[in-house]
Amino acid sequence: MGRVGLPLALVLARSGLRVIGVDVDTQRVSSLNNGEMPFHYPAIRVWLKEALKAKLFTSTSDSKRAIEECDVIVLTVGTPTGEQNQIDYSQLHAALAEVTSTSLRGKALILRSTSVPGTIKRIVMPMLSNKSLSTVGVDFALAACPERILEGQAHKELYELPEIIGAEDTLSATIASELFRKISKDKKILVTTPTGAELAKLFTNIYRYVNFALANEFAIWAERYGEDAHEIIRVANENYVRSKIPRPGFAGGPCLSKDGMLLDNGTTFSSIISAAWKLNEAVPQHVVMALLNEFGTLYGMKLAVLGLSFKADSDDLRLSPSVKLVELLKAYGAIVKVHEPHVPDSLGLEQALQGSDVVILATNHTAFTSLAPTIEASGCVLVYDVWGMFDPKDFVHTRYRRFGRAA
């Protein structure tokens, strides 16, 4: 019942299906059953209460009972990478063990988690067939239906985006297709092989990640030539259909920075993916070096970092470049105060700004859009704008720097 599973569960419940949400975290289960969201997602808070009231959704930690009661089992467990960027399938193996602890006959299993290409064919299918003593496509259905939703937009995109169905047989493809058509009868269904579905998910995220890396490289080139990348990109994109260069800034999170590794780790050659990863991961260090060039040292300086999540208007800190930035600043001896409006135990804005020598806008939250006068009035010496959210003219008494703009 995380950021992938919970929105899907509530959308399916809104479609009239009875849904049981399973999670090993008993506190999360209790909160959900009381109508409390476990993470920041205002758009579906009302849906949770409505689904509970209609008795179309409930949450439990009793996976065996849930599996026995349900016709369709959707796995949305995490598939993170370890310290060496290798895939960690411990959650998937644990979930599959639970699934095979009871009979799969007459049921459909859908893998929604991101996986290395070949996972369904080489790991999931052999394990299910061996432990359940039943046959895929005959006794039970199995499909890879990777999640491609932009975090925080599931309430829209689950209805609008085409659904990729990866299946080896007609029965599995048909059942998976009908499940997602319950969400919308007009939903476009794209059927391919399980490995094709796994690749499609990775290609989608890697394409975006590489484009962000290219924008970040443009930002660094602009700095070196004494120009402003934001202005150059605006000019390059203006009414030019072949140019859609994204805005430079931090690129990371639990999908974009990870998914390239799931594909790239299967090769022995250098790739665009690994180059993009190196570039995007280096942007926080680039920010720190810019500050070091400005002041000579950061030791003992007070810095306010605004935003800690990996993307705008989210509370998700997983693999966030902003978190990496904070750790780097501390390593150089800076005293860092963080204001993250979507994390309850974060410092308030006034506390973070008070007495700070430098203010860094690290995450482009909507709440920060009009903060320039407040930052100017705080008395800081310099503001570093990672995202180019502010206009340099907004700062009269404070030095203004931003990523992609020469000093």
C-alpha cells in the first residue's frame, strides 16, 4: 500500500471492485482503515474515505487471507537497488512466497513492480509453476503490467494512459486487459510479451532521465560560456516543434535514477545510460563547488536548504538529489537547516531562514514560487536557485546564483 499500490487500489474501488490492500506495516494498515493517508497525496484522500464508507476497500496484513479471498492479485512491491546498484528482489521473492502459499488455480497474478527484463520468464514463471504445481495460461493467469504513472498524478493518469499488458498466453492477456478496462471502458490496451512490457517501462523512464541529463549538461556549458541556460533553452524551444528541451535541475528519485541501472547492469560496455546517471548524480556536487568557489570554504557557514523531496509538491525523499546535497554540505562543515513543507517534522520556513548566510532552493515546490521577497528580507548573503524559479531582478541586496547561469 505504497505510492503505486494505494492509488491503484482506490481507483479500482471507485470502479466498483472490492479491493483488499495488503501491507506488512501494521501501523500503515491501521491508518488506512481509519481513513488516514500514509503519505502526501491530497487528491485521493477523499477517495480513501469514500471507498471505506462504501465497503469497497479495506486494508490488512493478513496476506494469506487476502489471497484466498481475491480473484486477482496485483503485486506492487518495491524493487530497489542495493549499494552496488544491483537489483534487490527480496520484497518480490517474499511476495511470491506468500502468493504460492495457497492455491493459484482460477486466479490471476499481475506484476506491477518495475523489474529487470526477463524477470517474469526467468524468475516469476518458474517459481510459480514449481511451487504451485499449476500451469500458467491454463490453471492461472500471469501478466506484467508495469506502472508508468507520474508520482502524484495517478488519480488522472490511471484513467488516461494506455495500459501495457505483457503476457505469454491469450488467457492471461485477456484477463489483465479486462481488469484495467474496469477503470475505463475507453482505456487503450497495448499487448506485448512479458519481457517487452518490462523493457517498455524501463525505456520510458530512461528516455526522460537521459533528456534531463542533457539539459543539465547544457546548463554546465552555458555557465562555462558566461550565459544563462534557462534563457537559451526558452529561446531554443519557443514555437519550435522539434525542440522540447526540459528545464535543468535535480533529477533523481526512486524510479528515474534507478531504472537505468536495471538495464545498464546487464551490459559490460559503457552506455548513454551510465553517462546520464553520472551527470545527474554530479549536479548536487556541482552546486557545492559553485558555493566553494564563491566563499572559499563552507566550514561553519549557516545554510538553509528549501525542499528535500526528489520532485515538486511531494514528500518522497527516496534517492532525492536534495538529500544528497544536504549530506555534501555537512561533509564540508556547513551548518544546514532544512525546510520541507510536505514533511511534518521539518523546520518551519522562518526557522530555516533565520541567520542563514546562504539559501538554496533545492526542490521546485509550488509553495516556493513567491518566496523571493521573503528570502531577500531574511538578510542572507547569497541565494542559489537550483531550478531557476526566481527572477534575478527580485534580489537587490542579495547575490543571486542559479544552476546554468554564469556568476
